Amino acid sequence: MRIATAGFSHESNSFYSQPTQLEDFGVCEGADVISQYERTFHEIAGYIAGAEEFGYELYPLLATSAMPGGPVTADTYEHFVGRILSGLEAAPKLDGVLLALHGAMVAEEFPQADGETVRRVRALVGDLPIAVTHDYHANVPPELVAAADSLIIYKTNPHIDQRERGLQAASILTRQIRGEIQPKMALVKPEVLFNIYFHNTSVAPMQPLMQAAIELESQAGILGCSIAGGYQYADVPYMGPSVVVIADGDKEMAQREAERLGEQMWASRDLLKHSVPDPAEAVRLALASEETPVCLLDMGDNIGGGSSGDSTFVLEQLLAQGADGWVVSVWDVESAQACFAAGVGGQVQLSVGGKTDDMHGPTLEIAGRVRTLHDGSYEERERRHGGGRYFNQGPTAVVQVEQAGSKGLLLLNSERACPNSIHQITCAGIQPEHQRILVAKGAVAPRAAYEPVCPRLIEVASGGATAIDRPADDYQLARKSLYEWR
């Protein structure tokens, strides 16, 4: 039994000003896919483990992904889909296909790009079984469910179960190939928005929904049950949460159970109201906290959601309120280069942040001393959001800032980096337990990295491409019938 695999992943923010282009994607091909992913917690690691557990030969085509950002350019999308299709055409006889797709990719000509990818693969391979895995933040369209045989979505946010979901998808696919099961899928799209503020799968309202999905999978005849929280920063026709149920040979059962869970999600609609402090209030709360360090989750500059990484709204307030013992990271190539030119111990005058566009705060004048210079590489050995292990934020400088009665550490990186690992700051010599306030540019994803060291986390309703209260009028393609917008 030979199964081809390909990964093409991007979380595309329709409101971020910078498009995602070919050079933004990292690529590995052939045997390198196995060597790069087998020691990670990614779903492709689950595909690799499945080869041994279920007795198939994995035929890897390519795996490519880019940091979340603006929509993928048309040329870039066609380039990678073309490589996947040509790889399938050139492959020896195949028995099935495993596709690792994010579920929230937006391409210039295809708003629901992952659905288009599966449609093209289906058109090429005919009746060959296709299993797909998706990120929890997928916006699932009916066209994708119609084109795939099975769709499995992460059950955790922060995402720490990717490997298991890859293994689950591989199990369903191999059983289908052997003729042991006949997967039948149903999709339900409840008419709610489910703001990212409520996407934490460890607490209500999502936790009981996900628990119901897990319990359903133990029911006879059910092969899989997935809930996607959706991705509110993609302006696409099927933006919003999804329930996907796979039953063995029984489409009616799948539909019935999907509708039941969809009704349960709809019943939670009046719980989906939030009150999140703005940067000024969040900093005041952090300064008053007796529990330290406090983690401020900068939701408007959620890098993992496609924001810039150079927002200054929270940093501005830390300085204005004379905060002491803070750590903030800012993506600023120019400022990092100036620190390297000054050298360790050098005094610097920097214009920091707010350089990508006019959504992410003012550029701030910062004076300080270069404390650390680092190449920006680090390793995460624990299960953390995203399942990755090896990271690089580019040449990185830490500046000791003392101005306006405020003291803190400013980490300047040369590549946008999601704060999914605490080693983003420890690699540069920062000891988190000795600080008072740690700012993580994210929403839910940083919790897996920061909860072990921060007794208190505070969400911040800051501005930016991932602001949590974007109005309905900003959307052109998304359904205006969603409950929160009525």
C-alpha cells in the first residue's frame, strides 16, 4: 500500500496589508519531508508514524508553509498546487492521498483556497481515497467536504494534538483502502461567529462542545468528529465554525450527529460576549497584580493570526505608565541591524515598530543599551502550539530600556515569529521568571508556552490586523447572517 502526502499550509488574513508571496514559503521535498517532520508534533509526523503502524509506504511530495500574513498571491498558489499535481502525476501507483492543509488559506483568485486544492487533486486522482487534515482555525466550505473522503481537524487550541490527528486521518484512510470502512461525511455550519477570544478548547464555551465531539467518536459507527472554531480574519463565504462528522457507510447518521452538535453550538450563542481591556487598562491591571510574571496577550498583533508583529500599542502604554520589569518583542529589521552595528554594551537611539502600515500603532523613539545579540535560532522540545520544534526569528537583539521612569527589555527580531515557545525570549538570555510583565503577541496560541511560567494571563483588545472586534462592514464575502452581526 502506497500513500502520497503533501502539505500546503497558510493562515491568510484578509485585512493584513502585505500579501504572502513565493519567497515567504519554506519548502522541503521528497525524503526531506520525513527527516524534517518525523521528530516534530505536526500532523505530518502522524502520517509518518502511521506508515509503520498501519503498514503503508509513505510517498512524500512536498511540504510547504509560510508565516500567517496577507492573502497568497495567485502566482504563488498556482506554483505550489501545480507542484503537488505534477508530483501525483509522476508518482508510481498510489492507493491513497494524505493532504495537510491549513483550512484558512485565502488566495487572490480563490477565497477558499484549500477547497480548491482538494477539488483539483480529486479531479486528477479520480476515485483514489483522499484524507485531509485541517487546523482548528479552518473555515470549511461544502466543496472541500464533497471532494475529500475524510477530513480530520485538530481538537485543541493551543494546538497540541496535531500528531494524533495525522495518525487518525491515516488510520481512516488505510482502513478505507483495505475495504474495512466506507467513510461518509456531513458538514454543518452554525450561524455564529465564535470570536477567537472564545477559541480556548480547555474552557467553556468551546470545551463542552469539543468534549461532546470526543465522546461521539467512541460511538459505534462514527469514524471521526471534528469541530473547527473558524478563522474570523479571512473574508470568505464560509468564514466561521464548522462541525464535521464521518460515519461508516451511513450518511444519514453523519448528518444527524453533525446537526445535533451544531444545535449545541448554536445554543451557546448568548455566551459569546466578551469584555476585554484595552492596552491602557491591561497594563494597569498587570501593574496592580500581586502574581507575577503577568502575561499580556496582545490580541491585535496576533502574529499567528496574520498580524505584523511590529505593533506598539502595548509598549507605548508600558512606557507611559512607568512600568518596570517588562519584556516586549517587536519585529523591526532596521532596529535590529542598528543594535548589531552598535555591539553588546553599545548605546542606541532607535525608531521602533509601527512601520508595516498605519494599523499597528506609532513608531516609538527608544533609547537604551544593547544587552544581547543572538542569531535567533531556538529549539522547542515540548508539545506547543503548532507542533514545530526548530525555529529562527533571524538576527535578534535585546535592548535594556530605561526611559520615562520605565525599565524593561525590548527584543528586536528580524523575522516575524509567533510566541509559541518561551524559548523565543530565553534563547536571547531573558529569564522570564525574573520579569514582571511578559507581552506575547497572540490570542490563545501562546498559552501553552506562557502558562507554565505566568500565574496570570490578561487578554488585550489592541488594534491591528487581528483586532478582535472587527465590524461586519469590513467584510465583503462572509455571511452577514451570523448571529453576532444581526
